[in-house]
Amino acid sequence: MAKTPMGKRLANLLQEAQLSLFGPEQSLLQSVAGAALPLPPPAASPVVQPPPAQPLAPLANPRAQREMSLGGHAVAYELKRARRRSIGFVVGAEGLRVSAPRWLPQADIERALQQKSDWILRKLVEQTERARRVQAARIEWRDGASLAFLGQPLRLRLDPALAGLHWDEAGRVLSLGLPSDAEEEQVREPVQLWLQQQARAFFEPRCQHFAAALGVQMKQLRLSSAQTRWGSASADGSIRLNWRLIHFGPAIIDYVVAHELAHLREMNHSPRFWAVVRSVLPEFEAAREQLRAESIIAQ
């Protein structure tokens, strides 16, 4: 059956549709000044899967004005009309957002949603699972709480009889001179400051090791608190590493360090760049996959 002019136009729109994902799962960023390692690195191109068999847990989107059935699931979404040529789909922590040209009929928007329903449902499930993982990983800043340090659990102990912080490496206990009922902020601030100090002490020798192995010169190492990047490199030789990497094991930290220093030779993510990374970390893929799988860190 021949397509109508509107049908052809809709097909073209769908080909141009922007399928992006809010939050930390972003594509690798490149710029003239430098290159960045997003938080976390992107997964391989996903295989289209059938809609989930179980009902979707609702994602609270305060701006959703519309709802329709996709694959047997009621999906609420926010619709924004704008001066644009294509339909855009974004699935974020709050649910689905659709951006469409002002002139496009609502029926055509719904037809596009139906055609992309597998992708939309899969991303909604991923976001729901991510929210569950964030909640499970949330650190409770209190006496007896546990958090990851260099890939292993560390327990917090509050003791008003102590002064300052005391690190028992053998028992993996960090003791703070605070009352057992101290407020979360009182606990979080000194612990995070200690973690940042440990991060710099651990990162610097690893940077020196990989810089020598790669034959590059790192001019400066800075710690970052970015919410969307594990690290970045600038053409002037500056490296930034997210201090929260200290939660991960040494193999993952080495991957991020080698990744950023490799950019001082290849300011891109071309096959040449990955060959540079492989020259110092022959099995870097394992650490990269582990970083992708474990990259939910609530603070």
C-alpha cells in the first residue's frame, strides 16, 4: 500500500527520532579541548527485547499530561510542542518525555509512540530498576553503617570518647569521635573528606604509573565531584578524576586512570584510542563492564 504524504513525513520523522536517556547513562562526550569518561560509560548497543511481562512500577512524573497504552501498560508522558522537525523521546528518572513539532497531529504522535513502544518500555524498566538500585545503595550516615571503600565494605563506628577519625585497616572500621545519635550531616562531611584524601593518595601513584607506561606527561591531577563523569582529560595535560571512584576496586580505578591518560595521546574514542588503552590494560573490557554494572553510588 502506498504511503500518504503525511505517512511518508511521519516515517521520516521516526528515522530522525532522538532516542536518548536522561541521567548518568549518556553517550561518550568529545570536544576540542578534551575528552570525558561519562558516568557510567555507555553500554553496547542494546538488543531490542519484548515488553516486560510484569506491570511497570509507576515513575512519578509531575509534568505528565497524557497517558496511553503501550504493550498493555498504561504509560503517562509529558508532551512538549516546539519548533523542531523531528519527534524526540527521552526516558529519565521521572518517566517519558516526548517533544514534537507544533504542526504534527496528536494521532501521529501516538502512532510514533506505538512504533517505539518496545524501546520505551525497556527504558522505563531500566529506570525503575536503577531507582531500586539507588535506594538499595543509599548510605545511611550513622553508627554501624557500611559503605564501599576500594571495593570492600567499610563500617562506620561512632564513639564520643575518640577525637577525630581513626582507620582500622585490618578490621576495616572507620571510627569517628561523635555521639552515636549524631546527625547524618555530622557523619557524612568528615567521612567524605577522609574518602577524598584517600582518593588522592591512591590515584596519584596510579596516574604516575600509567603516564610512564603510555609515554605521556600529566601536568595536573584534580579531584572532581561531577555527577555525570568519572573522569576527563584536557589537551593541556590536566586530568580530572571523580573522587567517588575510591568506592570501587583497584582494577576499575586503573581502567578509568588509563582511559583518561590515553586521551593525552588520542583525544577521541576511535579504534586508535582503544588500542592505546589496551596497550597498558590488555583486558580493560572486564573492568569497563564491571564499572557499568556497579556504577550506582548514592551519597
